[in-house]
Amino acid sequence: MKVLVAGGAGFIGSNLIDALLAEGHEVVCIDNYCIGTRANIAHLKGAPRFGLYEQDLTDLDALKRVFEREQFEFVFHMAANSDIQASAKNPLVEYKNTYTTTFNLLECMRLYSVKNLFFCSTSAVYGDAMGAQVDENYAPMRPISYYGACKLGCEGLISAFTYMNGLRTLIFRFPNVIGPRLTHGVIYDFVRKLRADPHHLEILGDGTQCKPYLHVYDLVECIMRFKNDLPQGITLYNVGDETATSVTRIAEIVVEKMGLSDVEFQYTGGRGGWKGDVPVFHYALDRIHAAGWRAGMSSDEAVAKTVEAVL
């Protein structure tokens, strides 16, 4: 197929592009590097079957020209502001880079009759369920971050465009994704802080925050497996692992991998690390398991491998 990976220079998008090229597809990447980096796709320079547009997905007219020129068969929508703390300071970042990009891609799919869509959603759409296990039918959906709110709004747009235009849509809601090419997040922050001061580590919150962490290789493998032969309408899955890792455990793994000792953990206190942070999260994964997929790495294993990659 000829496919578009929107946000393909990002952490997840660039790993997905590698898998799509390896399977023989022709891949076009669009990215403005607001989160993604040129370094993530530097190895693809001059690669056969790979094209790149360095432009902003919020420019609808420019995006229309790309769709008209390329004639895509599948859109993988990986573009978003994934730095929740950044958008907490400026909600406009989320509206522009998460919500508007989604509308523009859907409108171009409508205008140029592209029928296949994959969308990266998130566990943040569920809000703070106070530790309850949430499945795909959980309600009410009350996101507590601007990121979660815009992703939920995107799901609403996708539902309408899918129904009105006969799309075949695959949506994954997944938790924190980690692995090679990570550019921000708790692991990245801990490594940076300990390189600056190997004796003390500031930890936001009380350290008991506990969430599932999914390795990007597992996520990409799941996308590749489920993208084929989609039925008309929306296919929706929670994607993750049954296990979870606390923030304090992440700190311990980072300290161990860096070969440090006698590091003093200094907690800022509070149930969450920041405003909009969901401190405890549990997925119900029955649907994706019944479909034949399980993560290859536990949450702790994913954290350990990611620390090694960051180092």
C-alpha cells in the first residue's frame, strides 16, 4: 500500500515507519517536528519507498495538496502533542496539534476518498477512574487533562467521519508508551536529573503513582497485526499489559542501570505528579486478548529496556 504516517518523525511514528517499510509498503511522512525530531528518521534519508513532507498538519490547504499528489490508501494518524505537562501550561498546543490535526486529516480523507484509518488514542480519555479497571465501554468518560479531552474529542470526530464516509477505522487506547527514540517522560527526566546530580533525585508526587508501561515494539507489532482486513466502521481496543510499574520502582531501575548507589529520593508529595496526572490506572484487556494479542514485555521489562536505550 501507499500510506501516510502523520507525525512520522515522532517516537511511535518513526518506529511504525520502520515496520511498514520492512513489510514492503510505500510510506510518506508528514511532520513539523513540534514533538518529533529529524534524528528519529535520519536513517531513512534516501531510502526507497520513503517520502517526507516537512510541514504543519494544521495547514489544511497544504495538506490537501499532499493528498491530491500522493493518492494514499491508508492513513496512520500518530500526530499529537504527547507532552501532557507542556499542554497543561498552554491548552492551545493541544487544540492545535491534537484536535485540529485530526479534523484536517479526516477532511482530506473525505475529499480524496481514503477509506482506511489508524488512530492513536490514549488511556487519558478515561480520566481518573480512581484505580477501577476500565474496559472499552467504560462510562462516563471524564478526562482530566487537556490532552485526554482533545483525544476524546478526536474520537468523536472520527466516529462521525467514519459513519458518514464509510471508513474502516482502527483505534487503540494505550497507556504510557516507552522505548527507543523516547524524547520526554519520567524515564527521560530521571536520567537527565541523575546525570546532573547523581546523589539526589526529585520525584514528582509521592512515588506511589502506578501505571502500565507498554514498549513501543509491542505497540507497533500490534498495529501491524490488526491493520489488515478492517471491517467497515470502528474497531476499538485497549492495548497494554496487565502489569504496572510505580514511579518509585522506575527510579530504582534507572539508578540500577546507571550504576549509582546511595541516591536520595526526594518526593514533592501529593497523589499525582502534576495537575492532570492520573496517579493509578488499570486496563481491562479482555477484548484484545480474545483477539489473539498479548504484550511481549511486562511493564517492568519495558521500563528496563527503555532505560538502557535512553542511556
